[in-house]
Amino acid sequence: MLRLIFSDLVANARIWLGALLIAAATATVGAVVASDIQTAVAAGGNEALALYGISGTVAVFTLITALIVVGAVTDLTVTLQQRGYALWQLVGLRPGLVRLVVTAQLFVVSLLGGAVGCLLAVPLVQPLFRYAFSTSPELAGLTPTLTPAGAVPVVLFVAVVVTVGGFRGAGRAARTPPIQSLREVEPPDRRMTVARWLGGVATLLVVAAIVSTLPGTGLDTMAVPLMLISPLLAGVLAAFGPLFLARLVRAWTSLVPVTASAAWYLARNSTATNAARSTATISPLMVAVALAGGLYAANGAVGVPSGSLSTGSVVLLLGGPLLLAVLGAVATVFMSSRRRERELALITAAGGSSALVLTAAAAEAVIYVVTALLLGGSAVAVTTAIGAWAAGAWTAAGALPALTVTALALVLLLAATVLPTATALRQEVPRVLAPE
Amino acid sequence: MDAVVEVENLTKSFPISKNEATSVLRGISLRVPPGQFLAIVGPSGSGKSTLLYCMSALEAATTGRVRILGQDTGALGRGALAKLRRDQVGFVFQSYNLIPSLTARENVALPARLARRRISGADVDRALADVGLADRGSYRPAALSGGQQQRVAIARVLAVRPDVVFADEPTGALDTEAGAQVLDLLAGVARAGEGRSVVMVTHDLEAAARADRVLVLRDGVIHRELLDPRADDVFAAVAGAS
């Protein structure tokens, strides 16, 4: 059994490296938050109160981002290996054992990633703390600490989120008849589950509760609850994604006529049909857009000019979650690049030129990013509208940060789709199409 | 033109370490005339799939020359090779022939779309009807059986009407009945009297016996050549090569 777990981890290194990276990134971001809380506990007094407040907001941002990103990445990790799990069953592994092995693999990777992430955070916490609180002399004077007491809960959190996030996928791997898994490249769609309904409705209720408290809140304290609305709405959209994501992609991409570009046509079909891949990439990007736009929209609504938010504050509040979200999106593209390469090799065999193949890969990145902008942007727009209702002032402050994050994400995703494709183009088609 | 494909003294080696290479094809020469159904057989590791990929310009030869319709594939740039594949060559692989995100109808129309050629819905439907899948046009590959997927791949070839079709173990993953259907369709391409040739690699010796000409490969060289063979002749030739 142990041999199976580890040999499979090695054989699918590309997929598991993506999962490991995200587990490590989540742990690094979590460890920075844990360090702030530990520092607050050690400091006591007013400094502690200030740090608790800030850490609480960062922790909520991190939690929402981690749940969406890690859930998406973990589910993709299992989905991409469905064929391998089917082969396990064909050689005699019981479905229950398949589920156990998959869960054990996720647990091993999450523990390893969690530990590595916390170790990476150790040299980072001090310079980050100094940078983030450079405008606050009282807090800048504190010495940040990160001890095992702070790191262990972070590792456990990562392990639980990754393992639970993949539990459903592991169950699907065990339940799906092996022949069906062997025939389907990946499950054709994502269906709504009870957990998705419950998660989505519960998050929507939290948003409603926050909104209901706003009318009685002063402008000086309204920014924090208001800035939570956008990422929470992103969470709602991620939960209900299976209901509309493929249709949304098909709808807006149809603005480019199918006869206009073969590359666009291929990318459009691939993105809309491969719901698992697309959801895993679009959801983290959507959170990134919602986080950045939501922070500025909330502050704009209560009259804080965008320019007055120090870079240190923005990095402190959004740096970790944004990094995690963007890394999550890039990791999902990297993890599924083998599938993309096979599809594009078929297009090469059918007479598609290198330029067409590269353009199709780039078009896929564009479709992911624009879809994320539409969804994340709608969360920012709703935050703006709620802010206008509660604070009485309309603001467009969320637009520029949302677009900036989108542009950055586009550059990274273009690199993540086009570079592996360019490398794959150097290989002979038969090598790329060879059985896995 | 007296040959659709011409191969001259073709060699292919693969590196196995920094200083070592293993030779898979060793000086093969052959010609495929228009309208011929050619089968390539041989023991595992004899180099038959590598020969097919080099003949179809999916893989570069180490030395030697391959000409498709008179064009030296080694001298063509990537763009010209893509155009050659688009316009004159069709492929049927053992599996994973179709783009999973496209329906059967869209897969059949794909080469025309890549070439920015107009292909009517009626042409696509006719190609699907020719392979007995008129009612499966809206299905995605995952919803089709292995044999049906192979037939869609052949429908794609029929719709493009290439000068030469390369098929790598097209019946390898199919049951006897589905395999026979696929072979009938491939033979039909070559025998339609339109000068189109089919080059097929197979380990199924009865399937090979359906071809006009059979090449038996051993250790990267042509060991025997049979014309209009019976299945027994192919069995005997391969047994002699093993």
C-alpha cells in the first residue's frame, strides 16, 4: 500500500507538485497570520488589540481564499488522475481502498506542504512585519515570533483543508465505474452537491447578515465589514459555479464569431467543456479580483481615498491571499498542461500550424482571465452598490485594482499556458500522444 | 506522379544516453503508388510505428529522405508541413484520435476549419453517414465506443479526402466486428478509384492480409514484401521474421 502511494506520487509528479506548491503557499500565508497573532499574545495591551483586529481581517481573507483555492486545486488533483485510479480498480483494488489511498496521498502531500510552507515563512515574518507596519511606530517596535505552537495549527489547518477538499473527489474516484473513467478524459461537468448548496447558501446568509448591520454602522468602522462582502460573494459564486460557469463561458466567448479564429474556437470549446479544469483556474482568479477590487471599493465607499492606503497595509491585508489565489490559478494550469499538450498535438497532426497551437493556448488563458474578471468584477460591483446604499457615496475605486490584478494574472497565465505548449511543440507528435 | 510517398534510405535512431543511440530504422527505401493499400507488420520493436511516423512527417528522420506528393518533408518548414498535413494527409491513430471537447461532427469538420476551407454541414453529415454514424454527430468522444471513435476519425479522413492516409494500429483497441468495419472503411478509401493511398501499421496479420501489399519489418529493415497476400502468407512471413 505504502509503495502504491509513493510510486503514484512520483509517477504523477507534475500534478502532485502543483498540489504541494499550493499546500506550501497556504501554509506560508497562514504562518504569517499565525505569527501576527502570536506576536499580539506576547505583546499584550493596545498593540495586541490592534494586531488582533488586523490579523482577524487577514485571517478571514486567507480562510476564504484558502477554502476556494485549495478546494479547487485538490479536486483537480484527483480528477486528473481518475484514469490511474480506474486502472487500480481493474487490477483488483477495492473501491474503498482506492478512496483510502487517495485520501492518504492528499494527507501526505498536505503535511509535507504545510511543514515546508511554515519553514519558508520563518525568515519572512520579520521583514514582512517591519514592512507592513512601517507607518505604525508602536507596532513596528514589536518583535514578531513564529514558534511551533503557532506553526502546528497552521500545518493541521492545511492538512484538514486539503484532505477534506479532496474527500469528495476521492469518493468519486472510488465510485465511478473503471471503464467510464478510462473512456472519459475527465468528468464532463461539475454538478451541484449538497455541500455546495449548503456552503453557498450559508455564505450568502453571512453576506446578508453583514449587509443588515451596515445601516447602523459609522463610516469609521464600516470599511472592514464592507471589504469582506466582495470575497464572500466570490465564495458564493464559486460554490454555485457548476450552475452557470460553462454557460457563462460559452455565452461571452460567442461574441467572437466561430468563423473568425480557429484558435478561439478550439480554446472556447476546451474551456467550456472541461469544467473541472476551468473551474479550478477561474475560481482562484475570481477571488483575486474580488479581493483587490473589494478592498478599494469598501474604502472608497467610506471616503478613504485610494492613494491614502499605504502599500504596507495593502500587502498586509491582501498580499498573502492574493499570492495564494494567483499561484493557485497558475498551478492548476501547470497541473493540467499534459492534457492540453495532448489535445494540441492532435491539432498539429490534423494540420494546425505552430502559430495556431500557441494562439489557442493563449486564447485559453484569455478566456480564464476574462471570465474571472466578469465574476470577480460583479462581486466588486455589488460591494460598490452596497457601499453606496449604506454610506451614501458611489465610488469607482475598486475598478483599477481589479483590472490591475487581472492584467497581472493574464501575464502569468499566458506564461503558464504558452510556455509549456511551446516546449511541447518541440517534441514529436507521437511522443506527446503516446499512452500515459 | 507515380508515387504518393517515397522513402529513400531512411534511418532513425533514438538517444539512450549521452553518448549512445539505438538504431530503430536502418536504411529503408520504399514507394507507395496512388490507390495502394499498404500494410506494415513485424514483431514488437521492429520499427513499424516509427517508420509510419517518419513516412508521415510526424517524426523527423535521422538520415535519408521522405517525399510526400513529391515534396521533401525534411526540407519543409513547420508551416509548410502543417499545410501538407492539412491538405494532403490524414491520420488515424490507435486511440485518442479525437478532440474530447468537440462533438463528432465538429471533429470531422476540424481539418477544414483549420485550413479555413468551407465545409458544408451536409458534407460532414455525409462523411458520418458513410461510416454508419449519422445519428451520432452531436456526441462527444467520451460518449462513443472505441470503434465508433475510430469510425469518426475515418469520417474526418473521408471529409478531407487526403491523398494519403496513415493509420497506426487502427484496429488495435477494437473487437473483431468493430475492427472489421474499420478495415472495410480504410480499404474503401484506397479502392474508391480516386488514387488515394492508405498506409497502415498493424499487429493483426489477418487485417494486414486485406492490404494490396504487405511489408514485413525486422530489426529496422524490410525483411519481406508480399503482394496481394493471403493470411497464411503473412503469418509465415512474420514467423520467419520473429
